[in-house]
Amino acid sequence: MRTLFVPLAALAMAAPPAFSQTTQFAQGETAAGTHLSSSASSSTSSSPSSLPVRTLEPVGALNLQAALALALQANPSLRAASREQDATEAAIVQAGAWPNPTLDAQVEDLRRDNRTTTLQLSQPIELGGKRAARVTAAERARDQAASALAARRADIRAATVTAFFEVLTAQERLRLAQDSVGLAQAGTRAAENRVAAGKVSPLEETRARVAEAGIRVELLQAEGTLRSARQQLAALWGNPAPRFTRVDGAVDQLPGMASDGDLLGRLADAPVVRQARLEVERRRALSDLEQARRIPDVTVSLGAKRVPSSEGETGGGRRNQVVVGLSIPLPIFDSNRGNVAEALSREEKARDELAAAELQLGADVAQATERLRSARATAQTLQRDALPGAETAYKAATKGFELGKFSFLEALDAQRTLFQVRAQYLLALADAHRAAGELDRLLGRQGDDVAFAAPHTTSPATLPATLPASPVAH
């Protein structure tokens, strides 16, 4: 009986596919780096129901670079994209695995004297380059996952920059609202004094109180806007309850404006175009795989068969026979024609989607560029012309009010105009940063640097908190 397994042992030692999967897996782990080992260790050390660790920023002031570092390090969606990339690395390992051999055992006629026992080892052999085509398709999926991770980093970076300046402008708006409340209170007190002196009717005091109530509502809205902006910024690194008290930055600093040549150069490597291009390559690899599957695989078999001795043979014992087989499927009914046609159609669909993505990206970039250009021009005009003019008008009205040449309402109106211009300036700055963030998201800025325009030579005017006391009040 021992000689029955000699052909099987020889086949097992001569056939590398039975052991190549372990070797291929080890090679795949070496090529993939430490991604698989780190993810495996983390999955075994933590239970599925464990909650993710929350990242907390330091208490106090927060600058832009610290916010970017926190978001790029701890954003949950970035971790999810990294897990997807690890999964595609494992898919490459699996795509390169050889098919497993098959061990067959067969017994004919259960009677002891007439029993025939057959042991057979079969090994499928892939033809037509199927394994190479599978690996290529898995590699293209891996490239897509890496591109998606880079695109997600660009999205998080742009969102962080935008949210940071939203907080910065919200802080400035809150300061303006607080100054407006002080102005309204001063106006109400001055109106009360003028009414008490019998110089004006009580209607003027009523108007002042109504104006003060409206400005207090604006203060409440500014406080709510700031809280919401702080929560949105902290949520980018997974903290629903922000700990930082304020952000530090130059609110008057405008984002830089890229040249047309730079924009055209970045269009070709934008995340959405890169993803669409990789999808075309993946679909082409899948088409090649379906073409390779049209060629049938063969199965080579080698085994041993123990049969009873024939009549007339001397000895009357049992004898062994070597069994060699070859199995070839006949592609008569299924030639994989439908799968090939489907793969080719999806490849053409991916090409059309690439063309559509390029057109849409060009339109979106042009729109964001125009928004940035318009917001920058508005902010520069307000900073250069409107703010100095409003400040000059307020100083003149205040001086004239002190000398008795202008009424209190004229001085009050001049200061309100200064506040309104400053608010418009902040709105233009916020629009510019939103447009710049949208451009970075579309074009995929990867670094942690933030491009700004050259600082203005003239700083915006410092707004007065109160009006001088009315001469009538004394």
C-alpha cells in the first residue's frame, strides 16, 4: 500500500502552485510595507464596538498651521480612505494567488476482493494571462485608492483653511457687533439727555432704543455665528466640543491669485481628473481580464490506482496503476462574450466620464477663479477707498458735533456708515477665502503651505467704540 502514494508525493513536490500562495503573500506584504501588519494588529487589539479616540486641541489660541496639522492627522474620513488603500494592497496579494490543487479519492465496488481505489491530485493551470490581468486590475484599484486618499487630503486641507478664516472673520464681526452695541448705548443716553433738556421730542429717544434693540439682536447673531464656526472647525479633527478660545491670524490678509498658466498646469493633475483617468485604466485592465477568460484553463491530474489482479495472474494479489489525466473545457456554449462586451462598454463609459469630468472641472475652476478675483477686487477697493473715506467722514462729523456744527444724528450716522463699510470688507474677505478654498479643493493642493497675497500697505481703520458726549448732555 505504501507504493500507492509514491506518484502523489512526487507530484506534490514538483508542483509549486500549491505552495506559491504563501510565498506570494509574503512578497505582497513586503511590497505593501507595514500597512497590512499595522491594520491587522490594530484590528486584533481593539474590539469592533470600541469608540474612536477623540483628538483634543490645546486650550487657548489656535493658529492656521496647528489647525491644518490637527485636521490632516485626526480627520476620520482620512483614516477611512487610508483603510481603503490598505484593503487594495491586500487585494493585489489575493489577485496574484495561484489556484489550489484538488485531491480526489474514489472507491469502486465495496467488496474487498473486487475493490478498486483511486487517489488523484489535480492542478488547474490558468492560460491566457489571467493571473497577470487580475494583478494589473488590482493594481489600478490600488492606484485609485491612493489617488482618493490624496484627493481627500486636499478636501480636508481646503475645508480647514476655509473654516479657519470663517472663525477669524466671525471673531471680527463679533467685535464689530460689540462696538455697535456700545455706540447704540451712547446714542440712547445722548437722546435721553436731549429729551430731558427739552431740546428734542421723546420720539428721538424711542428711535434710539429701537436701534439699540436691533443692534443687540445683531450681537446675538454674531455670537451664534462664531460658535457655529468654531464647532465646524473643531469637527474637522473629530472634536464636537471645541476647546480653543480663539484663532490667531491676519484677518485682512487676502489669499493669493494664481496665474492662468499655473491654473492650466494644475488642471491636468486635479483629483477628479486623476480619478477619472485611473478609472479608465482600471476598466481597460478589466477588459483585458475578460478577454483572457475566453481562453479555457486546463487541469492536469496525476494519481495512483490500486486494482485487484486479473484472472490468470500469478500471485493473486493487488496491483498499482499510475493515472495521468488532462481536462480541457470546451467553450461551446459559454465563450465569455457577454462579459467581454460589458467590460468594453464600461471602458468606453469611463472615457466619456473622463471627458465630462475635464469639462466640468474647467467650468468650476473658472467660476471659482472669477469669484476669487471679484472678492479680491472688492476687498481691495473697500480697503483702499471706502474705509479711509468712511473714517474721514466720521472724524469730520465728530469734530463738527463737538463744535456744534453737526447734530448728534449726523455724527451717529457717520459712525454707523464706518461700521457698515467695515462689515462689507469682512464679507469680501470671507468670500475671497471661500473661493480660494474651493480652488484648492478642485485643483488638489497637497502641501501645508498657505498662499497669501502681499500685505496691504495701509491697515484698516480702528473703529471708535463710542461717540463723544453730547454738548447738550452737560
